[in-house]
Amino acid sequence: MKLVEKLKGYENQYMFVKWATGGEYGKLVYVGDDFIEFNIIDVDTMEYSETVFIQSALILEVAVGGADVQRILAEVSSKMSLE
């Protein structure tokens, strides 16, 4: 199974993605055959700072769980309930 095929099941979820030129926490918006669309979250303000389109071949690592991802998810969720 290819990474892109596996990531399709994680669309609209928060995660950490590391690619050839960087790595950020954010929300996976779209998974295509040749690229992914990823909204980067500024971890200090919990606001979306930018959207990047990453070529699938450049993705090195994806973390969908763990303490850091759970913290991001909890902070984003608490911010949504306040608004």
C-alpha cells in the first residue's frame, strides 16, 4: 500500500507531517494522487498560518497520534468551543 492511499483515510484530521524541506503540525485537507493539501497550524496561536501543497514523493514522515498531536487537537478543540 502506498503512503498516499493510506493518508486518504486521514483526511480532515490533525497530524504532524515531515517533508523534504520542513515539518509542521496541521490539518490534512486533501489527498490526491500526486500531492497533499495541508493547513499548517501556528502552535503558539493555534491559528492556521498557511496552506501548503506537498508532492507525495517528498513526504518523509507522518504522525497521526502521540502526545504532541493530542495537545494540538485539545487546544484547537477548546478554542472552537470558546468561539
